[in-house]
Amino acid sequence: LNLLGDVVLAEGNVPRADSAYGAVLARRAELPATDPELSHTLNGLARVRRRERRYAEAESFARQAIAIDGARGRNGLADLARSTKTLGSIFAAEGDNRRAVAYFRDALSAIRAIRPDEHPETAATILDLAAALNNAGERAAADSLLRYELTLQQRLMAGAVLSGTVSIPATAATKSADEVITPVQPVQAVEAVPLKLEGV
């Protein structure tokens, strides 16, 4: 039912998604307290309520999902990243860009613990953080993250082999808006050297 909820929500059928997730939630008492399916359901309901602009309920569901994911330790990091990202998107929808930035940063930290920066989930979170930074007026940091992500995608499209650790600018991820990140220079397609940003 969770997968059905995901599919129909992606199609824009909010009432049907609400019904699918709600059917799982109705069985909550039967599920272990840290069951990842329960987290999935709560995260789904948070996204449904965000679509409905019922932000207080959306935030409540997202925070419940985050609590479950956090209790699962490293095994819950992928779900923790998604739930935290959902909470960031709720604040972004409300126009609370500072809080959105904080939660997208947390989501990025969680996903980067288990995924490289070129992974689609990590890349999407980087873009979400860049958008939130831009909306919060931190345009230099947002621009640097976008340039970084563009460089990663250029490398991947060129078929370059990434070896070593790929790291994002520390300024955009953790420091103040007044600090400017040194952008990565475009890499030639024939190169196959590690992509590394300084100052992390």
C-alpha cells in the first residue's frame, strides 16, 4: 500500500494516496515501533498534507517519521534523509526558508553518510539545498552548490571515472551565508581524475 501511495501521489492523485497511506497507518498497533514501513507511511502522509497545505499536520507526520528513522541508526539513514528532506520541503512550502535550509542540510548529511555525491538521491538533495539557500537570500552559496552539481553531472555524462571521495563545499553545507565557496572549474571529458573541492 505504501508503494501504491507513492505512485498515485506522484501522479497527483492526493486523495487516493491519502487512502493508501491511511490504510497502513490504521494497522500501526500491529507494527513494530521502528518498522521502516511505518516511517514510509508517515513520510507519505506528511507529503500528502503538504500538498493539501495542512502544514502543521504535515510537520507532525514528518517528525514522527524522523524519530523512527533516527532510532534505527545507520540502517535508517536513507529513510532519515528522505524524512528530513520532506520536513525541509514543508518549511519551504510555507516560505520559512531558513528552517528549510537547516533541514535540507541535515538531510544532505544523512544521505552523504551512505551515498556518494553523484548518486541521484544525493544530487537531488544538493539541488533542494541550493534552491532553499537561494530563496533564503544566500545566493553565493546556492550558486556554488549548483556549479558543483553541474561539474559532477558533466563528469558523469563524459563517462569519467570518479576515484576517491567526492566532497561538497563546506561553506554551503555548514558555514555562514557571508562566506563564498570557490567553484570547481569545468573538467575536460578526457580526464579521469578524482573530483575534489578544497576547504571541506
